[in-house]
Amino acid sequence: MAPQRSHPMILNKELLSVPEAAALCGVSRSTVNNWIQANRLFARRSGKNYLVPIADLLVLLRSTGKPVPLDLARMERNRAIIGSFRHCWEYWEGREQDRACGDCAVYVNRLAICFTGRGSKRPPCPSPCHECRYYQEVFLPRIQFIFQVGVPAAVCKELYFLGANSLWARLCGLPQKAFVGMDIERVFHAESLVNMLSLFKDANWGREHPGVVDVALADETGTVRTLNALAFSLTDPPGALLILLATSEDGRSRQTPAEALGTAGGSGNGV
């Protein structure tokens, strides 16, 4: 491979043309076009041309073991690199021919979150949500900061959980993997749903949330506990909520939600 040259002007951009991406990676334009056509590299249409997000280019190089240009490696050290959000049918296009995306309720109804189509009579996805490659590559990197938070923490969107940390799962008496795509009414007691709906409306409208709200959680035994919670809107995924609970295993608060969020600082997840 030829010695790497610095491309400071290119890296001042968020989107690269195909020639710029090729120059940065030291490959031909046709190689970059082949990555795009094979759905290995996400790109946006701009007239007759493609524009490649720098983050998606780095994700491709890392995931396939290809050499990472020095300029991209330096950029990666300065911020979290997460690929562009894609709907599940966009992600799977050209990847697995046996997926019946055209018949799926998620595709037919253009649902932003594929979890919401799990109860449909149309053909289901072949794997559980927590094992799905789409979830692991598109959603998990956006919420994995919650695994560093020192209080029960979960991320919800459109009345579904995107994930929860082990403290939240233990509090509810459920396996952690069960929260991927779970309906919120399975955990939040009916008396809390009004508060939860209000929080989701605020998130969708970009309004600030009240400081602390009461939420009632029901575990698998039917025991209901009312806890103090803080909710924060996330910029990515847009419209999602980070919910932190002020409790510990013995019912006493060891760390406030605000303090816990501080311990996970620098995550770059737009909290």
C-alpha cells in the first residue's frame, strides 16, 4: 500500500464524494462504488452522485478489517464513531436473499422501529431482536453507554424499550436481553403510563422534561414499586428517552441519576 497522505480538507467535511472517499482510503473510485452498490457502505444520493458519511466509511473499514487511514484513526480518537441510522429493510437489502422484507409488516407500514412489527401476522424476522445483526450494528452502538451508568437505566422509543442495563433488568426480575423490543406496558404499571406518555410527547416535540417524575414498575411477581426517575431526550436515536431510576438493590439510593449520568460522561450519545 502506498504511503498515506494527509487529507485535512476532506476531513473537515461530514460527507465525502466518491472520489474523495477513494483518495482517503487509497483505493479506486470503482471500489468505493462497488461497496455502495453491494450495500456494504451507506451513501446518500445527491442528484446522480453519491455522498458518503465519514462515520460510515470508518465503520466499514473497521468491521471488515481493512486498513484505516491515519486521518480517520485520529478522528476516531476524538469522538465516538457511529454509522448512519438506516431502516431495517434498507440495512438488509442485498445482504440476505432469504429475508422476506417485502412481505414484512415493518416494511409495508414503513415503521421506523422494527420492534413494533413483532406482533404482526405477517412473516416475522428469523432471529430474536437482541441477536439481530441489524440491532447490534445500528441500535446497540447508540445506547450502549447505559451499561456504564451506576443506576438502573433504560432507553425507550415509541413505547418500546431499545435496551436496559443489568441494574434495571435485576430490578424488574427479567433477563437483560428481554428488554430489546419489549413493550413498556409490560414493565411500567398502568398508573405510570400517563406520565410516560407525557414524557414521550415532550421528547417528540423537543420540549424539556420536568426534573423528577414518579414511575411505578411491576416485576414478574406482580409487585409494584413507585420510584423517582429522571428522563432525558436523546438526539440519536431521535425521539428516544433515557430513563434513570433513583434506587439500589436494597431500596436506598446510593447514587443519584444525575451523578450516575456524570460517571458515563464522554459517551458522545447526545444526552
